[in-house]
Amino acid sequence: MKTKNRWIGLILAAGLTLTLAACGESSESSSSASESASASGSQTSESGGSSSLSGTVAVGGSTSMESVIGYLKESFTNENSGVTISYSGVGSGGGIEGVSNGTYDIGLSSRDLKEEETGLTGFTIALDGIVVIVNSACGVDNLTMDQITSIYSGETTNWSEVGGDDLEIALIGREESSGTRD
């Protein structure tokens, strides 16, 4: 698990470093995020020593990424104390919209970009593990992906339709706007 966390940390650190470097090289600012992300690289010694980063990075989006982002943010800022990273858990759609309109430098999404969400590039840093749990009192031992899709789309509303007892299905899950739900 430590190795996995280390790789995730390195991936985010690389992404943040690239974002900070890109923001520092830009001489024009076309949005408030570009203005707030005035990160720049500066030498800490005249003999070509290591460079330190400074500035701000606005991150927003998927709420399922909150714990991961908290860890990665802490790891990155421990190594780069001049960088401030803010995170807003506004959901996948909000993260994508925020990057599109310049509110966020990095958007987080638990779903793929939709066809109409153009001008953006997605990078997979992790995959959500999703589990469907059924109460044993429903009389169902196994469900196919097609049956799960039918249940979550509202087509199947009774356990008897998928081999279980004659009981109404009560779904408990992520909110409809959740990218994980998609």
C-alpha cells in the first residue's frame, strides 16, 4: 500500500510541478485562475542548486478523491513549502467545468470526459473501486452487470425480476451528480 501511495504522490507531484512550471512561464493571464496561479520556479543557489516552487494551485472536483488529494497535497507541500494548494470538493462535473472556465488549475473527475467537454485532456491517476452489496434477505446471490445497470437505471424495481424474492428494491448510493455513479 505504501508503494501505491508513493506512486500516486509522485504522479500528482509531477502534475503539480508541470502546472506550476507552466503557470510561471505564462506572461498573459486570461482567467482568474491564471492570475492566482502565479507560480514560478526560482534558483535557491547561484551555483545551479535545486529550484524551489512557489505559488498557488486551485484544485476542485470529485468528492471521492478528497482523501487521496489530502494526502497528495500534504506530501507535495512538505517538499515545496512555497506552494499553496486549495481543494474544493464540488463533484466531477464541477471540477471539469471549473477547469474549463478557469476557476481551477486542476479538475478532478471520477468519470471520463464527455464528448461535449472539449479542449481538456484527462490523465488517469487512480481508478475507483466500486462494490454493489445486496442484503441477503433479498434472495439474490449474484447479479450480472446488465442486471445492475437495469436496477440503477430504474428499469428493474423488484428483486423478483433478477431471481430474488418479491421485494421492492431500495437503492442506497452516491448522489445522482456523482461521477462515480456514472
